[in-house]
Amino acid sequence: MSGHVYLRRRERFCAAHRLVVPSYSDAQNDEAFGVCKNTHGHNFDFYVTLKGIPDPVTGMIVNLKDLKRILKDTIVDVYDHQDLNTFEEFKSVPPTIEVMSVVIWDKLAPLLEGLLYKVEVIETENNSAEYFG
């Protein structure tokens, strides 16, 4: 096999967040984020897309069992049923889906040995963010 294959896996977690900029006044946060300045929750879906050449023997670019474990241990088990604002990575910038996609990328990239192609975080059926590193 000579061509690249894109492999995508979906995971999900339920978490709360509050979109505020600490240095903003209440009025500025209200203007920037509206009701999302209040603590609220979402059932976040996220997709991780890998890009690689399938192994000629196994036919896989990564064992899905291993990918599932990595995503569970690194993202799902960490953020599920938590307040995202309490995590160090969201102390200086609000945990928007844009920021979340970058944070997830940064956590996974070292574990996926150059295979990571894209991270997509879906907050609602209407709102999602994609990050390509």
C-alpha cells in the first residue's frame, strides 16, 4: 500500500464551562459571551483524524484498540463530568471549542507519533471547531 489513509474516531464527554475573560468587566464578558458567561454544560463530541500509510501486514495505521485507550486516558477520563474552567490549560483563556481543539491536539500529538491530522470539537449541532496543528 502506497497511499495515505485518513482514519477518524469519535469520542465524547460531558463537561461544564463558563466563557469569561478574567480581565474583562462583567459588562465586557456579557457583551462578548452573552449567557455563555454563566456556568453551563454540553455533551461534547470530538473527532480525531489520523493520517498514515497502512502497515502492509496488519492493514492498520494504528490499532483502534490503542487509539481508544489513548483518547479515553488522555481526554475523556480527564474532562468528563468536570468544570473545564478549573483546569490549568483554561485559566488564561476561556474554554471555547476553538481553544479546546488546540488543547486536545497538544495533548494527543506526542502520543500519536506524527499520525495526528485533525481534531474537531463539536459543542452543539450548530457549533464546531477544527484544528489541523
